[in-house]
Amino acid sequence: MEAECLILLFYSRTCPFSCLAAPHFNALPRAFPTIKMAAINAIQYPSFNTQFGIAGVPTVMLFHNGRPASKFNDTEYTLEMFACFITKYTGVKPVEKMFVTSGDFGGPVPSVLAKEPDYLLGLAWAVILIAAAVGISRSTGWRSLMEMIQNTWREAQAQHEHIY
């Protein structure tokens, strides 16, 4: 019985690298028609990231009979590099000359960068700034600076009262 393989792309519409990889991934089904291809928006479904150890996007994984078999660990997201990865781990060679068409830029994986606000990133920065402010406010250097400012203020007030 022949094993089933699946190539899964974890991507984000807000990631420029995912958008660069998208047309190349979209062209893969023509080169490997016997292998199933799928993509998942890693931002919308973060539980899959945890389940499969996805630390960044884009990430391409090979599944063999429903189980993770290998991860694409290259920094060059091109059709040729994807094809080398697939051939290396499955033994399946591309059936035709590989090329990216203008239609591959249209989908199914989007290649246009989406400008969406990242609320979690904003929240993370707010937590970092609050933690830094609390840490600084409890430091001896901050206390010394505040005492120096208060003393200078008091002296200026005292000088001002003597002028009248």
C-alpha cells in the first residue's frame, strides 16, 4: 500500500517572507500532482503552531501518513528549493518543467502583503514598557534623581519666597 504525503505551508498574510514564498508554493501542485498540498494561516490557528513546533513563518512541513516527517530548513523559498526538499524526502520527482506563472501570484496562498494591525504585538510592547517603568521606578538611581529634582524645586520655591 502506497503512503500518503502532504506538504503543508504555515504562513501569515502579514509576513513579507510568506508573501514571497506564496507563488512558489502555489506552483508546486503542477510539478507534484501526486502529492497533496495545503496551507494554513498560522496567525489565525496558533494551536497548530504549538502542536507542530512552528516558531516562525513561512514554514513548510512534510507529513507522511498523517504524521510530521520533515521540516523545510532553508532560507531560500523558491520553487526549485521546495522541489529539492520534496524529492529528497519522498523520492518523487517533478513531472514537468517547473515555473511560476502570473496566476500563482493570485492564490490560493495570497502573495499580497496584508496591512493588518497586530494587536498582540501592541499588547506585548505595552507590557514591556510597563514592566520597564516599574523596574526603573523602584531603582535607587530613579529615587536619587527624584530626590534631587524635589530638592531643587524646594530651593527654587524658597528663593522665590525671599524675593517678595
